[in-house]
Amino acid sequence: MDYREEADTLGTVKVPAQALWGPQTERSRHNFTTGPLMPLPVIRALLQIKRAAAVANRDLGELSDAKAQLIIAAATDLLALDDARLRPDFPLHVYQTGSGTQTNMNVNEVIAHQALTHDPTGELQPNDDVNHGQSSNDTFPTAMTITAHQGVAQVVAAVRHLVAELTVKQTEYWRVVKIGRTHLQDATPLTFGQEVSGWVSTLQHDLTYLESLTDTLLELPIGGTAVGTGLNAAPGFAQAVAAELSEAYHQPFTAETNKFFGLAAHSGLNVVHGALKTLASDLLKIANDIRFLASGPRAGYHELTIPANEPGSSIMPGKVNPTQAEALTMAATRVMGNDVTITVAASQGNFEMNVYKPVLIAAFLESTDLLAGTVTGFADKLVHGMTVDAARMRELVDQSLMTVTALSPHIGYHASAEIAQLADQQGLTLKEAAVRSGQVTADQFAAWVDPLKMTGIDDLK
């Protein structure tokens, strides 16, 4: 491999000849070699920030028009690349300095070298020009906030799609009676549509939580520079950058009014991820309910039939597994684990700066990526093709003893309990036991124990 020599404040460094990065990136590439690479959404956000900063610095008289245009052109070039073409010039790992300094400098250096394609004689300095009026301490958390906002938007879209698919099932099976279950035991009947409506409402509440909290991710700490005082940033710089970013992302971003908060605390990301964790726990419940109800086909509940997306076993022919539900539940548990990471990381804002920034945003973006992807797969490849076995549901309702609850208003709780116990002990149907008890006639039983009527479905407005 051919190399070129570049110098930084620590001396001369050999850099791969074709690489767009410079000496600080090269040092980091060798010093930190463990874990996943910095997520590309963070890189793209930093590129947008550098472009916006160049515009702001030009307009404020801090940067010449020529230098600003080079930064804007280089950032625009890089933003136009797809992920596969962008990745090679951003080789740094998440586990680096806790401020994200190496990644910020990686972006500065790549922009400076990319600018040479527009003006080979141009002298664009990564620190003095591309990073003008900025610090890693404010650019990196600004990128964190932007990418977190984008990630949540993807999750919200996926959950809305799942709600739409579930609503179709709710309507389709609104009057199909099934047995309810509490404490994993038989309970009184409800319809499958009613059961699904509970899932829909749960997810709608989760969307409300997410959407109400996501506005906290519209406040950007740009302009705080090193410790929040704004040293070396021109007056009006933060507001100008926020305005440029608002235009780029079509979101109403604003400059955080208290930069000390913006650099040292990441409460917004912490609280929003808490809502993602709540969503994950609710998705875990819904996915588990569906896969349990689809258990069987001969020795389980088998109230639901789910699509056969792939062979389920390498040894058992004909087996169909709830793989989309399993993928979703695994993603949900990962999100819960990420919430612990984010909670601890957000607490580490010692003095003027939090130094767990890279792991915090990496965990956050992993959660949004996992949820958006697995929720979409669950909606499209499981819920969409899921059907109800109405005969099986009715069979289990008829076998259940808990429809005896409908007798209580007529013959009392204790007499009803005796009938249920008699049916259980002697292997009778509930109707047989009721008639044998002498307390209920066959006609009375038929009139009083109507599973559909017990659901209250016709009383619902």
C-alpha cells in the first residue's frame, strides 16, 4: 500500500495515499480498534452540520466566501454518496474518546481533502476552517440529537403501519367469540376483535408518548463550543446553524438556550429512549400473545393461524414457527438492555461535559433501527396474513367453565361455583352440570349463558 505523510500537533503520520482522512483519523484508526463502526447517520448529520456552519460563518463574516463554498461543495459531494461508498472514508469505531472528537475530526479531515477535488490549490484547514466556531463538544451532541430525532420518526412510521394492519384484524374479527384468559387461566369470553383493540390502543398510547416527547430532540447544543460558553463562536452562529439545519431536514430545529445543559446532559435522549423502551415492552407482550395463541397446531391453543414464511425446523418436517414474533421479541429485549446503557451513559455528565456520547447514540440508533425493522416485518409478514380459527375459538369457549359467571346474577356466586366444580370433577359440560344441579333448567342456561352477549359487544358505542 502507498502512503503519504501528514503532520498534526503530535508529529508526522503515514496515511494511506488514497484515503480522504488525515493524521488524527489515522491515529484513532490504530488506537481504537474494537466494536462497531460509528453509525453512518451520525456521519451524515456531522456533514450537514459542517455545511450549515460554513454557510453561517460566511454570512457572519467569519469565513471567506471561497472557503465556505469549498466546504459546502465537499460536504454536498459526500452527502450524495450511498452508504457503501461513504463508509470507507469513515473507518472509526464507536469506542473512542467519549466526546466523539476523533469522529468530528474524521469529518473535518475528509471534507478538507474532498475540497481539493474542487480546487487543488485550495488551502482548507480541518481545524481552522471546517471546524471554525465549533468544538467536538457541541457538534457531536448536535449530530446525536438530529439522528435520534430521525430514528424515532422511522419507528413512529413503522408502528403506525402495524396499527393499521391490526385495525384490519380488529374489524374483520370483531364478533368472533373466544375465551379470555387471566393469570394464564380461563376467564370470561370476549371477542378477538376486542382483544386486538386492546393491542391497538396500547400502541396508540405508545405513539402519543413518543410524539409528545420527541420535540425535546429539536433543541440543538451547537454554539456551545468547548464548555458551553460559546468561546470562539460568532454571535448569532448557533441560531444561524439551527436555521440551516431546519431547512436541510425540514424540521423546526432551534438552538438550545442553555448550552451548559446541552453539553453535559443528554436528558432528552434518555427520556425519549424511555418511551422506546415502553414501546418495546408493549410489543413484547403483543408478539407473545400472538405466538402463544398460534401455538399448536394440534397440541396448543391454535386459535390463530400465522403465515408459513420458511421451514421451521431442520429435523421436524412441516413445522411452522412464529419467527417474525421471535425476531420482534428479541429486538425488544435488546432495546430494554440499551435503555440501561443509555440511562447510565446519560448520568455521566461530569462537570461540563458528558463523555459517554458515542456509546449513548450508538445504543439509541440501534434501538430505533431494530424497532423500525422488526415492527415492519412483524406487520407485513405475520399480522397481515394472520387468520382466526373461529371453530377452535368456539370449541374452547364451550369447554371453559368460566362462562358460569353469567349464572351468578341469577343463582348467586356460591351456587354457580358449585356448578363449575361439579363440571370439573365429573367431566361434564357446564350446561350438563347446571341442569344436573337442579338449580338451572336447560332453557334458562341457554338464555343466560350466551358467550357473545357476555362480551358486551352490542353494548359498545
